[in-house]
Amino acid sequence: MHQRFTPAVRIGLSIALATGLYGISFGALAVASGFSVLQTVALSLLMFTGGSQFAFIGVIAAGGTGAAAFGAATLLGIRNAVYGAQINHLLQPRGWLKPLAAQVTIDESAATAASQTDPAEQRRGFWVAGIGVFVLWNLFTLLGALLGDALGDPRRWGLDGAAVAAFLGLLWPRLRSREPVTIAVVCALVTVLALPWLPPGLPILLAAAVSALWGWFGQGPADEGLEPDVAPDTGKEPVQ
């Protein structure tokens, strides 16, 4: 049994727990914004993309229309289409697994899969993170909605920090050359500079657009320090 508890599974479980706990915050904020418990639970079950859900209730809480809330949520959910193309290429799900994979293709499951190099580990990481987040996110959404105002301000519990820490844990090992570090710094600066001027959720989309443009017009990953292996000069002809 312990042989199945691979690195990808451990990462997926930790990501699921960190992100699932953040569902308490969504449940409490949704009820505080005027949504019923049933409506709150339905959003997590059907929409199931945290950024879009927060954008949806944020627009409604600010007095916006349902159409405006739907538009904001859809705009933030566009990134999942990009993840979907990547996951379809990596995992190539078939039959009934395809719609299931589409439902659980989110930031966390896509990042967990992409952080692995072995195809089997990519599959394990994706499914463990995706299904784990779905189950825990919905359970904790319900808990947060039921507790409601008893929680106070959900941010004081640090649940938003848990999700950020989980993403940082996935990102850090991939920053091994100059270009990824530069992209991360530039995108962070773009996000910080855009925060005072754009509605919630849009700064991160702007940073994603900058990253995408960088990748599109760039020359590929930096090759510094990645010289091919060269056999030492022994004065002998290499063996064929």
C-alpha cells in the first residue's frame, strides 16, 4: 500500500487539503453576501473554480447584476480552457473519464500534473489533486455556509494564505533557471501594479497574459549552463 503513496500522491493530497480548507472562506462569504446555503453549495458543485466563484459573489455583493457576475466569473474561468488543452495532451482521457477530467481540471490539478515528469505520476497527481480538491472544497463550502457569521472574517484564520503557500510549493522547484525566475518576478510586479486599478481577479489575468506573450514571442527556455555532456579528451577514438 505504501508503494502507491508516491510523491505525486503526497503533493496532490496536501494541495487538496490546503485548497479545500479555503472553501470555508467561500461558504461564509457567500452566505454573508446574501446567498442561501443551497445556492452556495450549488456554486461549488457546478462552477467549481474558486476564482470565478469569488468573483461571482463579489459582483453580486457589490450590487451588480447576475449578467455582470456571470461575465466576471466566465472571464476568470477562461484559464481552465488552457489547462484543459494541456491535460488532454498529457493524460489523453477516454470515455467517461473525459467529462470527469474536464470537471476537475483546475489550477491545483493542472499544476500538480505539470510538476511531474513521469507520465504515471502526472496521472496520479492530476486525479488525486482534482478529486481531492473537489470533495474537500465542497465539504468545507457547506461547513462555511452553515457556520456563516459565527466564523467572523474568514481571512483572519489564514485560509487564503494556505492556498497561496500550496501554489508556492509547486512553483518553487521549477524556478531553476534565469528565465522562469524573471517571468515570475515580472508577473508578480504586473499583478501588484494592477491591483489598485483593476477589479478583483483581473490583475492575475493580466499577469497570465504577460506570461503567455513572453512564451509566445520568446525563444524558449534559457539554455544557460545546460551544455551537452562532453567526453573527456583521452587521446583515443571514441568507441562506437
